Amino acid sequence: MAKSGVAKHGISIRLACEVYSISETCYRYQPVLGGENAVIADWLLKLTQTHKRWGFGLCFLYLRNVKGYRWNHKRVYRIYRELELNLRIKPKRRIKRDYPGELAVPIAPNQVWSMDFMSDQLVSGKTVRTFNVLDDYNREGLGIEVDLSLPTARVIRALEQIIEWRGKPAALRCDNGPEYISQALVEWANRKRITLIYIQPGKPTQNAYIERFNRTARHEWLDLHEFNSVPHAQLLATQWLWEYNNERPNSAIGGIPPAQLLQVS
């Protein structure tokens, strides 16, 4: 309205600003962020199309900590909302539970690894199992082994392969599954001088790091793909694990990927 008065009636800018009770700074303001907003919108669309289960938090941490953009989270969230990219969150029934106590956080790599199994199905209906191994220090996925059956000998072989490139852990945390309590694994751990830490039966919170990793793997990998064969599932597991370690921000370690924490430690 002030600009219209100046253009139509020829009054001064100062008088127009006084009439409409605005500052001259406001009158002369020129928005300069339109181009950047388009860049932000383009990034958000690409991220949500590529990573269909990423919400705003992961997208923002990826842009900030992986790509190095310094955009304010409120600005990015405003554009995220305008694009209607919000994930629908199913409300959960809140159950009051006793506080389980804090899980010790290692202060260096290879102090404690956690391991656990998961199950899924091929297109043919056959059940496949996955053996997941995680370094508790930086939440790095060290390996995902996929097959129709994963007996103790296969578990030992998978651990041996990880140790070859990563080094030996001081301890392994696991539940009380038959593969873990077998004499073969106990003897192998004794030869390697690795401590086996068994959680209490019915207490998955004592193995919370790998349980949280399993949830992410289920949400962002298993639920998004149909597997034609075991090699197909193994290929997709390897690709997803690389992305998890090198590109996906992890809120538990400051919003950076696990590999990045390992580089600065």
C-alpha cells in the first residue's frame, strides 16, 4: 500500500511509511531467499523419494551434517510442511513400564559388539534369516549375513570375516538363542579371548543397541523390498548397510553417520 501511494500520488517514502506505520527498512526490504528455498525444496523431494521412510529429522540431519548446508531447521521444516511430506505416524498405546536402567556406552571401537537375528520371507514364501552385528561405540553395522539357515558354524564364520578387517572385539553381547549358547561358540570365544555377555531371558532392553538397529533395518530395508532369492536379499542388505554407515544420520551419536564418528574419534 505504501509503494502504491508513492507511485500513484508522488508522496515521499518517509511520509508513506508514517501514514501506514511501517519502517523504511520494511519498505525497502527485498526478499533474497527464494532461490535457496527452491534448492531446499528440491533436496527434500529427492530425499523423501529416495528414502521413503525418512522423516524430517533424518532429512534435516543429512542436509546439515552430511551435505554441509547451514539452513535453519525452522526454515527447512516450514518448506517440508508446505510440500506436505510429513509421514503419517500411527498412534501407539502408551504402556507404563519400569525404568530398565541405562546401557553402558563404550568409549572406543571394538569394546563391545552386539549381535542378533531377524527373519523375513522371499517372494516364494521361504523364510530367510539375517545375522546382524553392530559396534556399540558408533552404532556401525559391521555385517548382515542372509541365508535360509544360520547355524552356529555360520555365525562363527561371519564373525571371523568381520574380525579380519575390523579387528577383534573385547566382548560380544547376545541373547540366549541356541546358536549363541552352543559349546562351539563358547569354545571359539575362549580361543579368541572374547567375553560373551548374555542378556537375561525376556529382557531385550539389555541388548538395546542391536534391537534399535533391527528396527531401522526392518523399517528401511526389509519392509521396502521383495526378495527373489537369498543372493538378491544379500545384495540389497550390503547396499543398505553401506548407506546406513556412510550417509544415514544417526541421532544417537549426534546426528552424523557412524563412519563419520569413527573418523573423528
